[in-house]
Amino acid sequence: MSLSPPYTRAVGLALVVGVPLTLVLGMLVAWPWLVAWVAAWSIVTFGFYGLDKSAARAGRIRTPELVLHGLALGGGFPGGWLGRAVFRHKSRHPAFLIVLVMSTLVWGGGLLWWFVLRG
């Protein structure tokens, strides 16, 4: 299950644009701390992807995948998608992609439940 870079970029862009757009449209207006949390962790996650890609190219010690997954699951999933697309990092690792998709689905499901299904 390998996604081509254009598809990855589209997903990353949709997430990075979609979350703030949702805020602007009013769904998350009551929860600015949540948007701040996701934005902050996305910036951190994006940075870690860049650092890890740089380390990979230079042959230095790498960031463990578990750290990258933890950052995505902690709220940095948009930054993970964007970092994956911008740095073309981990784009040939199907197992890594599956975990990133699962992190995104966990957040999406949680937000859906909290804002829509919970009543």
C-alpha cells in the first residue's frame, strides 16, 4: 500500500487547510485550545520529520519511528502528513503510512464523536 507523493501532498494539504477552515466555519470555535494543541503539535511533528530526513541523508542517528508515531497520535497528525509530503519522508514505508492513517482516523473519529455524535 504505497501512496504516490501527489496524493500524499493532497492529503496533507487537506488536513492542514481543513482543520483551520473548520475552525473558521464555526465547528471548533468553542474549542480554540484544541486547535492550538493540534497546531502546536503539528509544527513540532513537521520539524521532527525534517530533522529525521536530514539525519537519514547525513547518516546520523535517526528519530525512532515510535517517536514520530507518538507525535502524530498526540495531535500532530496534520504536521505528519505535511512533513511526509514536503520532505518525501517515509513515503516508501507502507507500515509507517498505516500507522499515520490510523492516528488520523483516531483523531477524526474522536472529533466526530465529540462534536456530532455526542449530542
